[in-house]
Amino acid sequence: SRLYTRFGLLYNLPLYPLIFVVSFSRWLVMRTSRIPQWPAEVEEACRIAEDDPVNRGAEHNPPQLWKLMWALEGKKKLEKRLGVEVEAQRRIQAHLQAKYGQQ
């Protein structure tokens, strides 16, 4: 799948001008828009546990995010990250099944 991802970079080469226009537009909107803020009671109700292995906050991004984005992360790191995600999905499914049963 890694080869396919790298091949995809070349395969999508004709789309790069469109991707550039969309990226520039997104950058402009992100620079000129206000960051939304949740009310304090919503923030408190949705607080993420410190030991939550599925926390997707920006503080957990890898130091070299570009390697992940360009499929250059390395097999061991990729397998480790995917293993954490699969285990989290398994726990979520088990929790939902215990709460709601088979449907």
C-alpha cells in the first residue's frame, strides 16, 4: 500500500494546479476567519481523559508530520499507530455492544 500511496503522488500530478488553488483558498480562509469557541459547560462535558489512547488533538501529532502525509513514516511506526487505532475501535465496539446489545 505504501508503493500505491507514493505512486498516487505522481498519478495525481495533473491535479496539482487545482489542489494549489484549493489550498491557497483554504489558507486564506483560515487566516481571515475567527476561531469558534465552545461555551465552558460544553468544554467541561467533553473533556478528554488524560490516558485516552485515541485522543486526536494536535498536541499528539508526530514531530515530522510531513513524513506521515507523504507516506514516508516507516513501516514500524505505521504499524504501531494503526495498532493503537484498531485496538481503540475494538474497545469502542465492545463498549457499544455491551451498552446497546446486538442490533
